[in-house]
Amino acid sequence: MPGRLNSIISKILSATVWEWLVLVVVLIVLVRLVVWIKASLREDDDPSSIDHQMLVEITELQRQGEITETEYRSIKGRLVDRLKIKDELPTQESKSE
């Protein structure tokens, strides 16, 4: 086993500069691809649906007694205001027309 490990290590260390350069470039491309995919998936999230879901969740918390009526009204007011603001903003499609 130690002889095999030494053989593998010597092969890795004897790799040419070009092999190392290709490996580094491939790793950079893969990392950028993963970052791009994650960013594109995040852009698909609709903020208004997230706010609506939060509104449903705080309503349930208030019903269960986890938050007070005052806390519920405060959070609900902020979420409703955010939803109204988003509805009033022009969409990307209307900007391009």
C-alpha cells in the first residue's frame, strides 16, 4: 500500500505545468458555472410570494399565541405595505415597451 501511495504522489508531482494549468482552468469554470446556476435559481423567486407566505406564517403564529396581537399587527402592516409597493412598481416588460 505505501508503495502504491508513493507512486500516485510521484505521478501527481511529476505533472507538467500545462496539466496543472488545465486543471486550474477547469476548476475555475466549474466554480463559475455553479455560482451562475445558483444565482439564476435565486432570481426565479418571486418576492411577493415570499411576503405572502410570511403573512400566512405570522397569521398562524398569532393564532397559536406565539406572537402578541401588537406584534402581529406590526409585522402584518409592514408586509402589506411591501406587497402594495411591489404591485405599484412597473414590471420589466412594461419598461421595455
